[in-house]
Amino acid sequence: MIQPFTPEPIRYVAEDGVPLRPLPPAFTPGRLRELHALMLRAREFDRKLITLLRQGRTTFYAQSSGMEATQVGLASSIRVGHDWVWPYYRDHTLGLAMGVPMFELLSQCLGTNSDTSRGRQMPHHFAARAQNFVSISSSIASQVPPAAGNAMAQKYLGTDEITVTTFGDGATSEGDWHAGLNMAGAAQAPCLFVCENNQWAISTNLKAQTASENIHIKAKAYGMPGFYVDGNDIVAVIEVCTHAAEWVRAGNGPALVECLTYRVGSHSNADADAEKSYRTREEVQEWLGRDPITRVEALLSHLGHPVDAAERAELIARTHREVDEEVRRAEATGQPDWRIVFEDVYADLPVHLREQERELRAEHTHHNGGRA
């Protein structure tokens, strides 16, 4: 039932929550409630992080509100901790859904001593070893060629792992994106490319990015199937991404999935107000009406298992309490020591860095009353 290169996005559930085809047996009311809770948790995490930004406790953040079904659905479609993920900078919802501890994510955003990168990476650029979640980078599409190389190594070693790499629609305008897909296609590497098409690359609309009618059709040029899915329909995302992931895992080579979704917030906190600068209020309101979380709630109501207001409020309150507690834990570990600037790169510091360390130590000692 799942075919590549469909003219319209594959959907299982209409925007009013009515199934468009029989739901697969795995989507019981209990499972749908679990997915709903994961999406709502990510939405409220977004809101709390914006508060931390306004308080000056972190300095950068890129929201994923509106894209929860795409990221939670993808997390539910792969073998977490077995497969490898090369993400892009809006993928904290993907990380949370894969089981990355919120404490680790918040420690990185806050740059505390509990941050695994020890405060040396810009905020919201985390990695997670246990989940094989490679460090996020701000450079557009820079994760795509190394993801293809990772998949080529998996093929060479004969593992049953696959590599998953995600990117926004804007990344498809970068040379790195085309190089990565071409390399994976030529090598028949087990790589799943997932476009989280939220339709805006900062202030550039998709129509200004490409003359192609969509993104997934580009897969034809690289000898791989391209799947098109409604990225706000979590049932469809899981079904299509699972199908594509297992097709790749079976040794058929790479595949591309385009999830059509929308970011309802700004590009990042450095972005101008989206509704007043480059998008119309009407466009944003239209996509708010296609909200992936309310679609699952409508589906549950249609199935006779509604999420009532009290249950929803408790889910939201629980996330707020969790974020507050993990922020307190992270900040209690303190700020990294200045000496880490010179650690973890060279076994023996070169001369110029030893000189800089002496200068910084002297300045630090001067400003701290003789204490280094």
C-alpha cells in the first residue's frame, strides 16, 4: 500500500481525526495515547525553553512546534541505539522521543558542568552516545555526506544497522546534500534520508528553493525511491518511515522520505517575528488548524477514547515540572572551569596554546585575588 513517488502525501488520518483507511493493528488507543504524550511533552518543552531564553539562561534555541508528528514518528520507526542518526538543528523532539534524557539536553542548552560537551558547543547542539545520536551542527546539510559515509561503512562491515539523516527543505539547495545522496546512491549504502519539509528555510519559501514540484521526486536522480507523507499525520509518518527504513535495512540501497509539515514558530530566537516579516498571519493560522497534536486527540475521540481536559492539563503540568527540576539539577553542577578550553584536543599542547594558557592563567589569577 505504500508506494514511492505518489503525487499527494500519503495519509492515514484526516485533519478532523477520521481515519481515511483502516488503522494498522499496532495503533491501539493505548499506543496512540503514548504518541500523543510524547508530542505534547515536546511542545511544552519548546515553550519552557523559550522562557529560559527570555530569562537569559540560554542563548539559542530552534523550536519544533508543529513538527512533532514527523519527529516522534521517525523515532518510532527505527531501532534506537542500534541505527545511527545524523540530525539537523531542529531535532530535539526526535532526540527526546528516542530517549535522550531531558537532563542531558538541558545541560547542553545551559552549558553547565553536566553538559557532555563541557560547554564548548553552542546551545541546542547536543549529542547522545547511548542513542547513536550524532552531534547537531548549524551548518546546513553538513551532516548529509558523513551520514552517507557512515552508511557505506555499515555496508562494508556487513551490519544490519542503517543510518538515518534528517534535514530541512532548505538543505536540498546545498551542494553537500546532492553530494551525499549521489554518494549513497552510487554505493547502494543503507542510508535513510528524511526531509522535514517545514516549507521555510529561515525566510525563504520552498517555491524559491527549487523548481521541482516537491522534494522526494529528486530521489529519482540518485537511483533511490522517494516517499511522500503527510508529516502531521503520525500514523502515516510511522507507517511510511518504517517501510522505508526496513526497505533500506534489507539491502536495497538508500531511500528518501519527504515529510510535509510546518514550523509554526520562528526559525530560531535570532529570527524576526515570522508572522510579521515574511509569512502572513493567515498562512500560520491555516497550519495551526492542521496541528498534529490535535489531530491525534481528534482520532482518539473518534475511536471512543478521548483525552479529556484534565488529562491534557496534567500532561502539560508534568512536563513543566520535569523541565524545572532538570534545569535546577543542571545549574546546580555549576559552570565549566576555564581550563577546559585547552583540554580534549591535543595530547601535548603545542607551543602557541601553552603560551595562551599561561596568559589566561595570569589574567584569571589577577582577577581572583591571586587564586588560579
